[in-house]
Amino acid sequence: MNLASRNPAAKLAAAAVLTLALVVSLDPVAPAVALAAELAVVPLFGIRYTTLARRAWPLMVSVLGAVLTLFLFAQDREHIAMSALALALRLFAVALPGIIAFATTDPTDLADALIQNARLPARFAIGTLAAWRLVPLLGEEWRLITLARRARGVEPGRNPVARLRLFASAAFTLLVGAIRRGTRLAVAMDARGFDSGAVRTSARRQYFRRADAALIAGAALVAVVALAASVASGAFHPLFA
């Protein structure tokens, strides 16, 4: 079974189903059950766990920062431990399906599926495709910014404050460059008639099959089992209670 070949819209829908279910409760049981199921099906998408870890390292850093923030500013650290655990598990469980979906999806296939199966406007889908294509350029531009500063002798040394200041400055430079590139791309797309409203055809058909519906149903089943386990354990804590 190769779940990586499933329809891109179906993979996004399955991720959305899990996300909606996991934000219902604040307990750690539901995300723990969902996360276990998600990790179990990773090989079915043709992804190695080491590869997944490399792709998810920004998520790991974000979760660690969120947990540390809770502990640093909490008055009752024993009581906050359970909340921190629930937050960490929920962040992983919510983000992991999206990481898997995007790691196993061709950008062009995603744009075609959004137009043909999700019935989204072509302007939005093609804009999503263009943005996805530009993501690798951000990494290369960050490397060039770092090398340019190093060539000018701008080094933070061992000073953590200077290192943080240079990081913020480089991030702002990258943000400005990304905005300018996005603006130029938007103008170029409009000049080529992407906002004309004309009916467009697709060169490659994206079919929504029973296996794609089964993937969404499987995600819904995992969500139901996770919430049922939460209720059965007595840990269920509604978000708006």
C-alpha cells in the first residue's frame, strides 16, 4: 500500500480532519493516540523516520520553545507539566500530517487537485504552486546573506546577544526580499492573464478514487478513536468548557 500516491486533495482533507478533532480537547490522551497512529503509518507513505525527523526539526524547536516558555512563566510548575505535555503532543499531532502530506506531494499535482477536486479558484491554486516553488529559494537566499555578512567581517563571535541581533537582522532582510519577490511574481502572473477569469483547462487529470475516500475515512476513524480514548480515560477537557 503506497499512501504517497493518493490524491493531494485527499491527503490535505485527511490532515484537516485530524486537526479539527485534536483542537476539541486540551488533554494529552487524544493527541497521544493520534500521534501514535500517525507515526505508525509513516512507512506507508514511503518516508523514513530519519527523513521525517530532518523535515520536522523546525517543529521540534518550536515545540521545545513553547514548552520552555510555559515552565519559565508558570507559577505552579507541577500543575503546568500536564499542560505542557498536552501542548507538545498536540502540536506534533496536528503538524505531522501536514508535513507528511507536503513531503509526498508534487506541487503541480497539488495545484491541479485543488482546482479539479477541491474546486478552488485557479488564481489561489496557482498562487499556492508559485509560493511553494519559491520556498527552496529562501534557504539559498539565507545562505547568501550569511556568506555576504561573513565576507564583510560581520561575525557575532561568542556573544549570544550579538548573535541574536544578527539573526533578527538577517531574518528581516530575508523577509523584505521575499515580499519584493512575491510582489514581482504577482504582477507577472497578472500580466500573463492569471486573473482574467477565463475558464482554464488542465493538462493532467487528478482523479479522486475510492482509495482517496478511504484515506479520509481512516483519518476520521483515528480522530474518533483518539477522542473516545480521551473520554474513556476521564482526561477529556473541552476547549470551550
